Amino acid sequence: MNSNNIIVREYLSSLKENSELDYLFPILINLMGFRIVQTAKESKGQSQYGKDIIAIGNDVNGIKHKWYFELKGHADKDITQSNYSKSDGIRESIIEAKDTFFRDSTIPGFNALPTKIVLVHNGILKTNIRDTFEGFISKEFKDGEFERWDIYFLTDIFSKHLFNEYLLADDISNRLFKKTLAFLDSPDNSYNEFKELVNLQFKKVEDVKSRAFKKLFATLNLLNSIVFSYSIENNYLVPAKECSKYLILKTWHWILENNLHSREAVVREYKKLLKIQHKIFNKYFEKTFPIAKIESGLFSERGSFYEKIGYPLRCYEYLDDIIYYCRLRNTIFNSKQRKKIKNKQKDLIIELINNNSGFVRPLLDNHSIPIMQLFLFFAEEKYLRQKDVNFLFEYINSIIINLKIEKVKHKSLPELHNRVNLLVEFVASGEKPDNYCDTSSILIAIILELCLIFKSEELFKETLSIIDDNMSLQIVSIDSDKFNVEKLLFEKHLHNEYYVECIERVQDGLKLLKNEANFQEFRKSVLDKSEKPNQYQTDEIGLSCIRYLAHSYFKNEILPEEWRILIDKNE
């Protein structure tokens, strides 16, 4: 067995029956040419009578059959004495599949087709049950009516029809895939091999009607699943979380680039990727949130002096992730209890933030991104409570207080260019590095505009008290007449594409906003800005969650149209 097959076998043997083997096996047999009639998911909650998957296909002699696939995995992946005869065990499932006839009169000729029953298990047949099992099969079935596909057969057909034919067909993909798994849990991994591997898959698709296109999403799902599986095995879920972000964003960028977003079949396949990503994030927060939400749960006592910056950095990264997780969950599960679920989510986030002071200590100017992610998630009018308004006000107020403390104690504000190395140098030496830049700020400019939403002149003046006369307050945006904003957001970190509006000067440009401090004049100046709102195709499809993920992942500022619409124009 070659090294590729070993990778495939190890992965397949780790799959559970429910949701994992059930999910991948239909993809496999579909690529083998079977027409799927029913899957385990469609009959979930009902008696399946030994028929997890029902399909139509030809046998090795070219004779068309209806196939009943019974899947066994996880604890039942090996056929043993104990699971052979137990209730809902191997023997019972095979008997039920044989005795219960499945009909579908909507498929011409289906009911008259000969039947073939297949036991699919990602393990082996144990020696001590082999004679009993073989005796049972020879007694119950004629030659050709029953097949058993074990881990070795699954490895062969999986490699032939999916892995080797597409994903690992070329040497570059093969090398990148192996390096991805080899270095997956390495410290400070930027996952470059995985990113190259994902990008390479898109380059293989020259025509969206080609066979390669049909296999693309199966490959992406497989990559997502394998990295997740290996991360679970290593007890370290960060690689799966970060790799899934890149895969999700780059896939949607490719869909937009090829104008495929309006095709229902493409969006349906894309949502399968999101479902795997949801499992990844769900597993991650199941493991981390119970600790994170306790008092100083995200603080590391072993971090020593580094925690002065490490703790806030960790908090804002966690905030980005948990807001996205909530958005993703609400997108995938369109529950009638949406309001109740979202309020529960907000209550848990409030508990998390109230117990960790790092969430109100921004050190980098682009910490404006997670802060605005939180603000917009809570401020959605349909689900807005007074409790949310009070929390957001106190949250922004706490940030202003901490910015003011840093300004007084260390004569510093968040670093504009988001260079962590300069923060480390600052903390280690006690002196601000020469190239540390805090004479401009997007974060503080945004906070000033948030004061208008709260209708708080006091908060407005408190924010202005932080800044010096030479500070530039910047609101950044993108010219939608010049650029395709939506595609850009899913592509990369933006810099030259932004245009900057400086708001520290008022009226004729000679007076400083700091010295004028006229709340109503500032409000009027903001409301007077006529902006062309962006129309996002992603949002129209109901996938706004991934657009917000793109802002966080590529560190691109959320655009002012998102919060300015919340300013009351009738006052």
C-alpha cells in the first residue's frame, strides 16, 4: 500500500457512522456513478431497516441493481462477536435490509430491479466471528446478492475515485497535502501549505461544467474534514479553525469571481462546507468557552510580563471568533426560536466580557474590527433589548477609560499599523519605540461616531479628551464606483484600496474638533455625508456571516455605512 493509501485508510478508519461516514459515503458512490435515491440524513428519526443509503447503479458485470447500503462505524466499525448478534447489530441490520422491500414508483423500472445489499464498515471482520458470519451470509443470500466493503476496500475505491484521481493526482498537491498534515500542530503555523493546496484546487477547474468542477466541492469538503479529524486527534483545534476560515473565504471569492453565486446547486454545496466549519467551531467552543467565561478565564498566569499584551490580544481574537460562531450558527440553523437563541448568545458573551478585562483594553488600532463586530451583532434592531444598549454603552465607556489610562500613564494609544513586535518592545523596555505610531487612529474616530448612536455628549467629550492636537482621526472607506468592494473583501488585506476621511477638523478646517467639542455640529457633519450603500450579493443569499468573517480574517475595517445607519436622523 502506497503512502497516499495509508493516509486515506487512517482517515477513513477514524470516521464515525453518524454525520461523518454518512456524509462522505454518498459523495464517494456518486462519483462512482451511482444515482442516490435516499440517504441516511433524509430518513433520520425513522426506522431505516438496514438501508442507510439506497442507490441505483451497475455491478461489476454491468447489470443495473438497486443497492441497499448499511453503514457501520465508530464502535461498530469492526465486526465482532459482541456487535454481530446485539440489538440493531450486524446480523439484525442485514436481515431487516433483506426482508423489508423499498419501493419508489416515481423512478421508472426501480421496483423491478434486482437487489444488492452491501454492509459498509470502516474496520475489519474479526477472525473469531468470521466462520459464523460467512455461514450466515451463505445461508441467507444467493451468489451476488450481498457484498461487504471493509476498510481495505473502502480505501481502494476512495483513493481511486476521489483522492488519487483529483486531490492527489499531481505531485504538487500530494506534497502540499502531506506537509499540511505533518506540520499541522506546529507552533506559530501560518498554514501556508494548506492555503497553497486550496488555491491549487481552484486552478484545476478550467470549465465549471467539467468533471473537475463536480469533484471540487467533494475535495474541499474532504480537506476540511481531514484537517478537523487530525486536529481532534492532536487535541488542538486551532489549526482546523484557522484552515476552515481560509477555505470558506477563498471558496466564496472563487464563486463570486466566476459569477456562480446565483446557482442554487453551487450555494447548496458551499453550505455543506459551512456545516463542517460549524462543527469545527462548535467543538472549539465546547472545549474553551467553559474556561474562558470564568473570571480572568482567558488570562494565562504562566505568560509572565507578556500577558500585559498577550491577554488583550487573546481576548480580541476570541471575540472575533465567538461573534462569527454565533452568526454562523444562526445562518445554518434557521430556528423559529431565533430571538431566544440570539438573546442567550448575547447573555453568554456579556458574561464572557464582564469576566475578562482584556476585552476593554485595545492595544492595536485594528482592534476596532472585533469591537465593531460585537457592536453590530448586539445592535441588530430586530433583537435589540435595553439590556443590550446598557451593556454596549458600558463596554465602549470602559474602552475609553482604559485608553485614557494608557495615555496618562504611558503617553501611548493603540499602535496604528498593528505591529505586535513594537508592543512587545514597548513592554520589555518601558520606552516607546521610535517607529511606534499612535498619532493617527481609526479606532478612536469610530468611537466618536458611536457616541452619536448613544446620543451621549458626555461620552463624546470624554473621548475627545484622550487625543492631542496633532492626532489624525481617520474614517476609512472604499469607493464602490472604482472597486468591486464585495470581491475585494474576500480576497486579501486591503490598503491602497481605501480612501481616508479625516474628521479631526471642523468647518473651514482651521478649528480642531477637540477644541470645538460641539456635539450637535459633529452629529450634523456625520449625517450630511451622502454615502452610496454597498449591495452585497453575499447578504442577499443569506450568508452575511461570511462577509463579516472576511473583515476579521483579512483585518479589513468595517465600513462606516454599517454603523452610521444606526444614528437617529430625527432628533
